[in-house]
Amino acid sequence: MNLSLLDLWHSMGYFAKGIVWVLAIMSVYSLTIMIQKWWGLRKAQQETRKFAPEFSQFLEEDNLTEAIKLAEGYKKSHVARVLGGALSEIKPLILDGSVTVADINSAERAVEREMLMTIVQLKRGLGVLATVGSTAPFVGLLGTTMGIVNAFTGMAASGSGGLSAISAGVAEALITTAFGLLVAIPAVWAYNYFQTKIDNLTAEMTYSSKEMIDYLIKGVSGEFGRSRFTREFNTAAGSNSPISQ
């Protein structure tokens, strides 16, 4: 006897149909997360490619106001959010030439805070993909187990011991496992793909933030803040020097 998927659906019990509906909801939800995450990461990379050279140019020109405005304009860029937030915090100190070593440490902490918040936002939704990928096969297996139980129960009730008596029930049961795997495999693939992409974006944010901190350190020891930084450094070194003791 040939059974189509539609025939199997009509022959399914309420429990098996409920399992299929649960898997369908999981599939739609995970696909929605995949599309949103792919689009968001794509926009972040596109804006970062435009933002990075312009931002570097403004820093070379010591034009902090335009650099911060530029970062505020690229709201989707992960690098712009990190660098713009940190630079906004330390900008007043740079402009009045009062940057100290403590201010540089404060800028580093600001960068770390922005990076943590950005990474959390980038990873939003990955938990759903991980959950779907790990639980969908078991949800399908639950439907299979109950389907096989119903098939053998029906065989016992009919008194027939032939394979044809349970073939339809076994086919109905195995469909839920196949559907569970069909839902889980793309979710696992997408989770691993997005996790790798986010790791790469994290490396970009770390590299860019280190470059900005280097810029601030050079600025402190250069034109703005040179005398104050040198005075503090010499005072700290002198107090710890054996000669001063």
C-alpha cells in the first residue's frame, strides 16, 4: 500500500499532529532568527567597511568632533558603536589637554563596556538556534515513540501479527523523527555559522579599540597633555625610586 504524506497526515493521531505542529513552530521561529541575524550581521559589516577608513582619517587629523559624529551616523556598525561610545566619554578631556593615565584607563574600561553590550546584542537569538538544534530531534523522537506504541497497540487489538498491520503506524511514527531532523540540522548549521561570524566581529572590535587606545596614549605623550602626563609619570617614578629614599 502506497501512502503519501497527505495520507499519513490524515491518519496521524492527535498527539502526532501536535508534535508536527510544535516542530513547525520551532522551524518558523528558527528561520526567522536566521534571516534577522544574517541581515543584521551583513549590515554591520557593510557599515564598518565604510566607517573604518573615514574614522581613521579623522583621527589622523585630530578631528574628534567629526569622528564622533561619524560614529553616531553608523548605528549598525559594531566597531562604530564601540569606538564612538568610548571616544565620546573622553573627548572633553582631550580637548582641554588634561588627559592623564587614569583617563586612558577609563577609556579602556569604556571600550570594554561597549564591547560587552555589543557582543550581547550580536549574540541575541543564538540561544534559540542552539535550543532548536538540540531539542528538535528529541521532540520528533517523542512522536516516533508514541506512534510505535500506538502501532503495536493497534496490532494487538486487531489480532493480526503481519507487518502490513503496523506498517502504516510505523511510517507515521518515523515521519516525526524525520521532521525533527529536518528542523534541527539547519538550526545547528546556522548556529555554528553565526558563532564564527560573531567571533570575527569581536576580533575586529578588539583590534580597532586597541588602535584607538594607542592613539590616545600617543596623544597623551605628544601634543595634548604632554607636560601633565610627563609630570605625573616622573612624580610616580620618583616616589618609587630607591634614590629618593
